Amino acid sequence: MAEAADIHGASPAPVRRRWLRRAVILLAGTPVLAALIYAPAPAAQAAPSSAVDVQLLSVTPAAPVKGDTLTISGSVVNNGSETITDAHVGLRVGPPLADRSSIDEVAERGSFRAGIDAGEVDPAYAVQIPALPSKIGREFTLRVPVDKLKLDKDGVYQLGISLSGETDSRPSEQVLGIRRTFLPWQPEAAAKRSNLTYLWPLISTTHLTAETGSDEVQTPVFLDDALAQELMPQGRLGQMVSLGKELPITWVIDPDLLYTVDAMTKGYRVRLPDGKAVQGKNKAVAEQWLSSLEAAVQGKKVVALPFADPDLASLAHQGKDVSGTLGQLRPATDKAKQAVETVLHVPASTDFSWPVDGAIDPAIVNVATSAGAHNVLTRSDSLSETGALGYTPSAARPIGSGTTAVVADAELSTAFEGDMLNAANSTLAVQQFLAHSLALNLQKTDEQRSFVVAPQRMPSASQVQTMATAVRGLQAARWTQPADLDVAAAAKPDPGAATQVPGAGQYPEALRKQELPVAAFEQIRTTQNTLDHFKVILAAPDRVEIPFGNTTNREMSTSWRGRPEEARRYRNQVQDYLISLTEKVKVVPKSDATLSGHSATIPVSVQNSLVQDVHGLVLRVKSANPTRLMFGRSGQAEQEVTVQGGHSQTVKFTANATASGPVLVTAQLFTTDGVPYGKERKFTVEATEITPTVMLVIAGGVLLLVLAGIKMYASRKRVAARAAAEESTQQSDESPDTGPQSTDPSGTGETVDR
């Protein structure tokens, strides 16, 4: 049975609209095709065999069994300048391919090759197209019973879907376009099936800053709200969870992603371009995703990468000589296990490390195992075989010092890195993946083998969907059976497999160019030193140490590859924010002072604008000229300081002047171990010293003033007494005679003049 549908520029039919949607995708993902369609007529003249573009949009079932009907849907577009007449779309089935290299050769083959490409199956199943005008396309659907395909033995068969027809310049029928794909044929379960481990990575870029709120729960501040888009049901991470829960896969999780999403569920803020932070609005999205993930991982194998997925190659090549850098791996690994078990409530393995793209050299292996991991995930294009075995060995390879290299198959692992939004690309990728997996199992060896697929770290939503389609294609378990990663790592190694770790010179130059530079690790060290110096004065150091410790891990993340400017900006923001916190504890600037007298006190204030108390600080003042101004018996003095959050404290120092004149005084905070803290403050003290001789002169002057005052007082008293006596005598002479005075005592209440 066969169906065809016109795809014409003027057609209003639903079929036309469907084709337009697909054609836009096809053209967007296929620059060569776009150029062919829109090039001027002379440039469009091509070899007859490439005049028509054939695209396959679906192949179902992807791996048929006896009794099935193979259904292939697609489209054809006439790129030539002539109308094609008496055309038809037919199916061609070639003989089984001998090995994996034959699959690759067919995938790369271009135009139709007579004598190499097989003839068509029964013409009764072809799709007839009476006319196909220039620049016009049609959709088609081929339906062919599998029994008509003459698949006589297990293997990978080449399928060719071709359009044949005539043109005015070539009136005889010829093949004008062909698209090839693969049909894996294993209708019954194989006696010996390979174990296949498919890793399902949950990793994202860095979204959290080091900044937190001053509230009790320390509300986190995000760089942006882009993570919410990934977490939504149709987003990349939303698809990973919804599709992964039904698949036999091993979850590989960056614990920082769990930590970040968990922080969203408790309320978060988002930094705007102007630097302000506003309340995040996707708390419910985070809650739903985390709940779905927790349900999906129950009973599944979970591998936790070190916190924030550190770039092991960058650490090995650029950071190993920067002090303190490699020491970050152990706490990152410890945090990983705790985060998974706390957030998802399932056990997690931290025994695996995963360098970017599985590329290794001796230095990378040393760094990868330095935090306790015994298994290094690599890839067959890094730890490669010589070909002497004649088959692909199991993934597990002992590489010395108790370390196992788990070698993922490169072809299977990179199968879905292209534009999987393009339905044609997705369809071909799935068929080629299944073909390679069957070809692996058909290789000549008596031993059961284990294979691992380690896809790209952060697949897009369309890539995730295609990956899920491929894994579902294997669920019938006719030639593979699912296995967890720890099973693959523990499998019996093939004694003939390659175990020699490639040298440093074999590390891919393209990957080396993407590494974090030495300067990045030096900046991270500087920030860490500042943090170490800061936290010793804090009453609650965890409020700073935890967010900045996590941020240090994020600064080393693999996710910065290909984004050097964003990585540098992030490091600068972290460093600037930490410095701004340290500057909230400071000596308050002081104006110049005057010291009058031999001894006086000088007040100096310390301000704490943090929300928590600080302690373990010593405030030291120092005279630049101890011969003129001294503190105690020397030129400096110090006192311990404790300041409550949001307060200031004034400390008083006794100063002694030994000579007059200006003296520069420096006030500086120190930690209790003698390390300077913050900026020093300088101010001038005008000292005025008074000698003993001057003091005697001043005392004598004061005494003379007192004596003069007494003499003046006594003199005034004598003058007043004489004046009073004279006044009394005058009054007696002028009084009338009233008889002799009585000498009797005065009565009570009377006044007696004396």
C-alpha cells in the first residue's frame, strides 16, 4: 500500500500546511538544501541522481519482527528546473551489512549508485506521483509487509527510499534522488545478548550567585530565571525526567542542580540587569519538577558527580599547580552524596568521575581519582582499540592503581548530537543507533559483553526525545539487555582490550582550547583566601562559608566550556560581592584631634554593618612619632573588639604627649592571629606638652592673684567699719533727751542694739 500527498505552493489543503511545517524545519537544518531550492536556475542544474531531495520523517517499527508492516513516511522535493513526470517512490532493501564500518560508509554515501544500491521491492508498494513540478514537494507513505522484504538472516539491512521518474531532457526513467537508512533485523531474542548501559545526565549551567538575603533562611539570589524554562514540562530538564522515568537508564546527576532547584522551592530572588533583585515567580515549577524526579529515580541507579560538575581536564592541565585547587574536589564529592540523599531520598554512588567528552590522559586520571573515585568514564575515541581483536571489547578496562576506565562507545554516545529538531535527522539517527547496537552484538566472540552510552552532558529537548525513542527501540531486549553503570564497571574485562591511557600529547587540541585558564584558578584562590580571612571574625561563619564554598565549586564547572567571557564575569561578581561584605566591618574615618595636656583619651570607632556579630578582632593605634605622642609606654596600643551586627563600638585609647606638635596616628584592625583586616585609617593629633617650670609659674601667678584678692577684701572691710562708726556717733548727738536709760534686761522679743 502507498499514499502520496501534493505539496504545492498554492494549495490550501491541510496536507500543504503539514508539509510547510516540516519543510521549514528541514530547510532550516539543511543549508545545502536551502541553497539548492533558492539558487538561480542555472546553479540549480545538478546531476540527475541528486535532482530530488528525499527526506525520511518516520520509520515504524524501528526494529520490526515477522508479521509486521514496515511504514516509512517522508517527503520529496524537486530541486531541478524541470517537471518530473511518471514518478514513483520505491523501497530498496540491500543485503545485510558486514560490520560497523559498513554502516558508517552507507551513512556517508550520497547519490544513487547503480550496481551498489539494490533494486526496488515489489512495485505494487510504490507511491505513484504523476507529476512533480520544479521546486514543489510531496509527502509520501510507504507500507510494505516485512515478509515482502526477504530478510533471510539476522543483521543490519540497508534501506534505500528513492524517487524515479522522467524529465523532458531525460525521457527515460532514472533514479533522481535517494535517501538511505538502516533496518535492524533480529526477530527473535539472541542466544547471547549484550548488556547496555545508557547514562541519563541531569546537568545544567550555573544559575546561583553567592549572594543571599539577610533573612534567617538566607534567600538565594539567581543570575536569571532561565532554569525555570528548562524545568517546565516541555523544557529540556522537564523532558529528561518525564521520559527517563519510563526507561531503563542510569541517572547521572550534578548535585548542584538539585541544590539549586531545591532552593527555588523555598523562595528565591532573581537579579535584574540593573543589579536589583526581585522575587522569583517559578517556585511551583521547581516543586513539580523535583517531585517528579524523586518519583522517577526510585529503584533506579543514581550516580552523583562531584558538586557543580568540576572540569577535571582544566583542573589537571591548568589548575593543579595553583595551591588549594585540587583540594576542592574532596569536599565537592562529599557534598554530592549528601545532596542527592537529602533532596531525592535515594542512595547515590560517588565512585565515578566523568571528564568532558570522556577524553583522558594520565594527569586527568590522577585528578579524577584524587577525591576517591575508582572509575573514570572515558570514551572509545580516547582510550581506543588497535583493531587486533576483531570486535569491540567490554567497557571495563583496568588501567592501574585500582582504577577502572569505563569506556563508552563513541558512535553510540555521539549519535544524537546533531539537530534533532529536524524530524528527518532524528529518524536517521535512531535507525543508525539501533543498527550499531545490533552490529555490536553480532560481532564474533563467545563472551557476553557490556557496552556503555554516555551522551552529551546537556542534551536539548529534541535530543532528549530522540534519545528516548532510541532506548525504547531496544526495550524488546532481542539483542541487548539493560544494565546499571556499576554492573558495567564490575564486568569481567577482556584480557586483550587496550588499557594504555593515552599520553598528554594525544589530548584533543579543540578541548584543550576550551579549558579554564591558569588565571581563572588564581582568581579563585584569591577569593578563597579572602573568604578564609573573613570567616574567622564571624559569629556565624556558616552563613558565608557555605554559599561561597558552593560558589567556588561552580567557578570550576565544566559548564563554562565555550563561554569564557561569562565565566570571567561570574568570577568577578563573586569576588566583588565577597569584598563588599568584608568592607562592612571597618574603622570609621576620624577627623583630626587636639591633645591638650600631658595625658588624654582618643576615641576610635569600629562599625559593623553585617547582620551578624563579629569578634576576634583587635584594634591597634600607632603613633608615627612616639617621641612626641605615646600610647601607654610605647608608640602603639591595641584592644580586642566585639561588635554586634548593625552597630558600632567606640574604643578609647590613653595618649601621652611628650612634646608639642602634630603627630600622624594610624588605626588598623587585625585578626587575633595578627593579619591586617580592612583599610587602615589615619588622622592627625595636635599634641601640646606642659613642663614643670611652666606649671610653677602658672601656680605662682594664681597664688599672687589670690593674695591680692584677700588684701583688697580686708581693706574694703576696714573702710566699711570706719564709715559705720562715724554714722553711729552722729546719730547720738542729734537725739532728744528722754531721761536716764534703763539698765534692766530687755524683754523677750525686743531688739538689742550693740
